[in-house]
Amino acid sequence: MTNERERDTSGQFAEETTDDDILTAMHKSEFPAVTARWVADTLDINRPSAHRRLEALHEEGEVERGKLSPRVVIWWISEKK
């Protein structure tokens, strides 16, 4: 296959969407908080990848999260102090 996406050193497909892409989309959103589904749909990535990336951004202190219900998690940009 000639159009195959690049793979990282572990053989996984390399991410084409950056953390900055996610944060920029969130900043530009008309909503104060978003879901992983919204990020996935906006950036044309799959929902598990969006969720994993949002979790990583949360661990880095870039975004905050809250649970609206056991299955609904929202994410928003952290206010840096």
C-alpha cells in the first residue's frame, strides 16, 4: 500500500493531530466545555484516541475534566495561574 500512514517506533500509527490542534479547537469552540466525541468529530479522529489524548492533556495540567454522569465526561481548558 503506497498511502499507508506512518507508524511510530512501537508499530502503532503515528498521530497526525497534535495536542496543540486539540487545544486550539477547544479554544475556538462555542462551548465552555467539550466531550471526547466533539473533539473526535471536530478533528476527524476516532473517539478512543480523542479520549486518550484528553486524558494525557489532563495529566499534564492543560485541561480539566468533570463527570456529568457515569458515561459523560466533559473537558475544558485549564486556567493557568
